[in-house]
Amino acid sequence: MNTVIVNGKSISVSGNNINVINDKVYVDGKLVEEGLSGQVDIAFEGDLANLRTGGSATINGDVKGDVDAGGSVNCGNVNGMVDSGGSVNCGNVGGDVDAGGSIKMKR
């Protein structure tokens, strides 16, 4: 089991692909939270496959695929690419990094 934290609310999930679409949060295509308004803050505990969100994201673990976020991204290692509208603070990144703010990575 993994844990996704949406605006401070912890939800246990068995999946590891997160999409935030129209103020709804989906994990592996299954709706886990809806009725959100304003900025949606996502945190994930476990190894994440992919993340797509219009807001900021904190991943307390590694990302096996890509991260696409409209805000800042804080995470462990990313095997794929990171596309962020804000700053990026991650471990090693296997792909390209595109950030609207500062970039800080382990080397």
C-alpha cells in the first residue's frame, strides 16, 4: 500500500500513477478525491510511477517515470523527466529537467 496526501488528508492507495484533473485526484485511473478547489497540494509516500498535476508536488520516495507539475517539485530520484512550472529539488534525474524556477539536484 502507498499513501497519497491531498491537501493534508491521507488516503491509502494500492496504485502508483497519480493524475490531478479538474480538481479531482485519480490513482491508476480510480477517483480517490474530488470536490477540491484552489491550489491542490499532493504528497506521496512510496515509489511513484508517474505524476501529472497542475499544482506543486512532494514525493517522499522515488519516481520510476516522469513528473509533470504546474508548481514546484520536491522528490527523491526520478528515472524519467521532470517538467515543473516552479522550482525542482530532487535527487538524481535520468531525463531532462524543465523548470520555471531554480533547479537543485544531487550529483
